[in-house]
Amino acid sequence: MKIITTPDPRLRQKSQKVRPGSEELKTTIAQMVKASLEWEKDHPHEISAAMAAPQLGINQRIIIIRDNLEDKNDTSFTALINPEVIKTEGKIITDYEGCLSVPLVYGLVPRPAKARIKAFLEDGAEVRIKATDSLARTLLHEIDHLDGTLFIDHIKDRTDAFFRLDDSGDLEPLDYDKHIKSNKDLFPDEA
């Protein structure tokens, strides 16, 4: 399966809850992991930390998150079914985010430092996660996908918040007026 990118309207739809434990769910999770790792092969300076089912055009509340967000060699993921944000707290931290469905664009996105998440594992077991820092950021980013929100929506009016990855893997600022403001692919309803 292919990762869909902006401006595909399926990325803006709210996803439906699913029942854990089905064979269809196992197949979807396997497809998500495969697509995530295939994307990563073509992006040597990036890691595919997580993915939401809508990024494959699947309108279901499923996310996968890498078990080790720092190690590209560890290719194991955990699937979270019907994840919900119970609470966010702590200082608002602004940090870089990218997205498999928003090619070539990164942004400085403000998010709470802590998040409490409730979800189900693939087998139906309920889990509660107290996440901080990069794990909290990653979970909040993916849960946003399930509600049709992209990271760029949090910063769309900030002229200094958009970046791109150069050929050596470094982030450099994007000209807001030239690359962002009128980009129909990023903000199709506003261009």
C-alpha cells in the first residue's frame, strides 16, 4: 500500500473506531509497518517513528509507533487501537515535526510536554500510557491524524515555523510566502 500525501482529502476525514482482535486488523497493522519501513528506505536522513491508518487511506482509528524512537535499526512497532488523549499537561514545548504524508516540509510545532493516552492493543487489552517529551509529541501527532488534523494546521499562520530537509539532512527555513502560504497541496481550502 502507498502512503497518501497532501492534498488527499482522506487525510482530513475523522476516522472510525475499530474492534481489536480481527484478522482484518492484523492485516492492516502489517501493511502499516511495511509501508512505514519502505518509506524509510528512501529517506536516509529520517526515521519513520509512527503512522496512522488514514495515511494509507484507511479510515480507522489505528496507529503504530516505533518501540525505539531513536534507533532506525530497531524495526519493531506497537499498534494502538482507538487511542484517546485523556489529558495533556506540562510546559508547552516547540519542536520540529515532520510527516510521511506532508512530503518535504517540517515545522516547529508547540505541544504539551506530557500526555496521558488510553488505547487498546491488537489483542484487545486496554493500556494507559503516561508519555513525556518525544513520545508524547509523537502520540499526539498520530492521534491528530485520526481526527483529520495535520501538524501543519497547528502552525499554518506562523511565517517562521516551516522548514525543509536539505541534501545533507539539515533543516533549513522555507520561504513562507513562496512555499507555504499559497500551496494548495498543504492547505487546499485556503489557497
